[in-house]
Amino acid sequence: MSSDSIEAYGLPERVRRYDADMDIMHPLRHEMIEFALDIVPLPHAQDLKVLDLGAGTGAFSLRFLERYRNSEIVAVDGSVSMLELAKARLLEFSHRVELVMSDFRAIPATLLAPNAFDVVISSYALHHLDAHEKLSVLSSVVPAIRPGGWFLNADLVVADSPNIEKRVQDIRVEAVTQRAPASDKRFCSAAATRQYLEDLEETEQDQPQTLTEDIRLLREAGIKNAEVLWKELREVVIGGWKTGAA
């Protein structure tokens, strides 16, 4: 999407820079989305109803719509600015997208009818919840997945070991500093990068769980065969299909 399209919506600076920042801080997100799509064992021509939890700028939704040409997506996000950016990104597919402004901790019950969705996707959103909140959200969403349907989450985790987590964070800081443009003062040194990331995580109330905990929560919510499907350092794709009868 061109910068002109973004500017036309008069978005705040933080949102306008969201995608560029994500490519600096999380360059693997595109690979994660593609891998998640590869996991779904459904024909690309099949009619599918999809829920995107915390859709953000619509990156995951866009790739799903492009690959599954008869899919329809309900994209839920709690930020008006994010939904405006998603609207711009998904303009070509607007006839197949419903944008819903809602905190995904309180999604309208009318959207979560039993067996309403074939696939539920999420990326870089659920780590904003603590374990209790995450279980509550998952427990409300999983019943809306039809038997045989999939739940896929591309997100962040923390290591079980504090020492391993520290090493992972050191690697992360070094990589972000190297990727960032030299002109970007936020990432002009390792110390500046570390401070920026710490401040950002506090502002956005990041609360990532361990991989073990995330798998446990998803299984407890009803995706009994949930597994880690892809992992590199602190970024993971987890999910599985819903078993049982309708």
C-alpha cells in the first residue's frame, strides 16, 4: 500500500509507521503468516468464514483473502486507527471483509455463534493479554469454530529460563539495531534500542506467556491437539484443529 493511501486516512504517526516498524522489529512475521497459511489443509477454492482476532493493519487477513479466493473475513480490532489502515489495505477485497471495532476480550456474542467460523487467525495480538484474559478470550472463540476448523496464532512467547530469555533479548536488540536505518534515532545504538523496546512493551502492556503456557491455554480452551508449528527464538506459530462433533 502506498504512503499516499495511508496519509489519506489522516492516521496518527504511530499507526502510519506500524508496518515499517514491524519489518524492523519482527521481519519474520511474513514468513510466519505464510507458514500458518500452508498449514491449513483446505482447498483454496472452498467457501470459508474466517475470524481475525486483533487484525491490526490487516496483514494476515490480506494474505488469507489472496490465497483463499472465496473466503470471507470478520476482522476485529479495538483500535479505530488500526481498522482504518486495515480498510485501506483490504480495499480490493472490501466485499469479502467485515471490519468490527471491538476489544477482543468483549467480542459481540452475535459474532460468536456456534460453528460460525472455519478458521480463526491472530497475529501479534494475544500477547497483550495475561493468562486469565487469554483463556477467557480463547474459551469464547473456540466454540465458534466448526469441528474440523482451525485456530492459528502467530505471536510472541518468553523463555521458561530467565537466563535464556536474557540471551534471546540480547540477540533481538542486536538484530533490530542492525536492521534499522541509520537515520532512525530510536535504534541508533544497542542501548537506545533496548530502551525503546522496553518502553514500547510497557506502553502496549505486553504480557507474553511461555510457549508451554500458551499451548496449555489453547488446549484448555478446546483445541485439544494444539501444538507449536513453527518457532524461532521468541516468535512462534501455534494452533491446531477443533475435534469433535458439531
